[in-house]
Amino acid sequence: MTIQVDIAKQDALAELVAHVRAGEDVELTSDGLTVAIVIKPPIAPEPPKARRQLGLWAHLNLNIPAEVFTDPDPELEALMDDPVFPKA
């Protein structure tokens, strides 16, 4: 459905945006003549995500021990014993 909006009107922009957001085609007119046609752009699909590859960063020789990822963080454990609200 095409809607005609007179661009000489004061609230033409707000009306135009509302119609385009609703998915309607809008025909801009001035003195009864069509100036432009505004349509909502199609939503682009997300590009497919790449599959994870094991060993992708092996060339960096990052010898990170597994404990870094599996053991609890000692700094966070120490904070667990502190009071929630600081003493005034």
C-alpha cells in the first residue's frame, strides 16, 4: 500500500517515519507532484557464523595451563569473605 505525504506540511517527517516503520511505501508529493518514493529497506540476513577451528592460535605458542580456566580465582574467593557494604 502506498501512502501520499505532503512535504509542505509541518509534521510531514514524523508522519513519514511512522508510515515507513509500519512497513508501508510512502510517496512524497509537493504541489500534487510526486517527488520521491520512500520504502523500508529489506532486513539483511545475518552472515553465517564460521565454525570453530581447533588449534587456530597454535602458532602463537600460548602455553596456558588448564588450571587457569578450571580452578577458582583466588582474588574473587578473597572478596567473597568481605562485607557487602563497606564500613563507614
